[in-house]
Amino acid sequence: MRAAEIPTVLVIEDEEDLRGALQITLRRGRLKPVLRGDGRSGLKALYDLRPDAVVLDIGLPDIDGWEVLERIRDISDVPVLLLTNGAQPRVRQGPRTAGRGR
């Protein structure tokens, strides 16, 4: 990232209200949010845009968020913030296994 560029944050979140709230918050923090509502389009944006950070929902409708994280880790060490409602069974197991060895 060059000094004059605004850092880009890719938000992969299927809930429109939360996506909108994250967009407002990131803009207020002088960041450039790029919003995607599912895993496939989020991964495409990751490949195309190479964001500075990713906010990733674990409960996506098309691809499991843990799988999205594994695919992200296959190509990038970008910082990833995981979002979850805590009720999903893999949440407690996922952080121990996702991206292991990276």
C-alpha cells in the first residue's frame, strides 16, 4: 500500500443490515470498505482487489466461512477478523484448525 492510498477492507457478510453498519463504521475510520454478500463473490474480490484486511462471517449461505478462510490462507496472509453469532457448532473447533501451520 502506498502512503496516499486508503486501506481497503473486504467485508464478506450475508446479512445486509450488518454489512451496512460495517460499511458506515469502516468509512468513519477512513477505510475503504468493499462489500460482498456471499463466499464466492468475496473470494473473487479477494483475488481481484488484494485488500489490506478482511472481515469474514463464518455463517455464509453458499460456502462455509471456515472454508473461505482456508482458501484465503492458501493465497494470502491478509489479516482476517471473524464474525459469528456463536451458535454455530464449528465455532469452538474452527479457530484451532483453520489455517493451521500458517
